Amino acid sequence: LLLVARTEHSLVGAGELLDLAEILYSAVARARRYFDRHQISLTLQKDVPAIIGYPSLLEQCLFNLIENAAKYAPLGSQIEVGLSIDDHGIDVTVCDDGPGISLKDQQRIFDKFIRLDPDGPRKGAGLGLTISRNIADLMQATLSVESPVKNQRGSKFMMRFRKPASDPAADLNIAV
């Protein structure tokens, strides 16, 4: 609840220059230790520019998305994490082969204390996706979900960052 409050009220301090590939690598390495019954892959596009953000919060956001995928995807299934850039922005994606999320539930899953199967075997307070959305907002990114993604199954969470218009280090007065 403390992390929810911190992210809702922007109590996070100054941003730092971030290498998204490094943050993703760290989040995936951590997730592989916890969710070893899944195959977690990481695909990184080269030459993705640095952004300004909060490294520990971003890593937590990505870990939450992977954890959510691991909770709902069948054991032994693939969870795909990716980093790519195009003309519209920088995308971080987490894609799973779970049952998918109905269209009516796709927006409410980001609300506090929402669990789609509150009486099911999965544990949690229903705050992980709320925290992830708050972190995305703090970093001026969007967090969305697409479901189903393949064979009427699976979900794809996408965090989209704006491409930096210039050298992001200049905004922080950092020499790189």
C-alpha cells in the first residue's frame, strides 16, 4: 500500500538517465529466479535511446507484469518480454499464453484491489497492475493490455514511452 501511495502522489524524487535494456535484463533475471516453471524470453532491439525515469520503480513495474503473466499462464509456457522502438515510441512488452482477459475487464484490471478470480488459487491483493499503471504514469508512459493475442488466448501488456526529442542527458545536466 505504501508503494501505491508513493506512486499515486509522485513521492519518488528526481528521475535518472536509464538504459531500458539494462532494466529489462535485471527484471527478467529476477523473474526467472522466482518463476522457474515458465520459460521467460527476452528480446531487445538494439540502439534504443536512454530515457529519464526511476530505475527501481521501472524494474518493479516490469517484474509485476511478468509475475502477473506467470500467475495466469499455464506452467511450462512461454512468457515473452521485449523492447523495441519505432516511429511512434519505445515499447516494452510482456506477452503470455494465459486464458486472456475479456474486453469488459481490460480497463478495470488496473484498478486497486481488482482480482478477476478472487476465490481462485492465485494469491495477491490486486495491487500489482495498479502499481504498474501508476509507475507508467509517473514516467509519462502508457500501459495498456491487448487480449486475446493468439489462438483466442493470451495477453500482451505494453508500456509505451515517447521517444526522446533530444539527448535526455541534457535535460538532467549529466555528462555522458
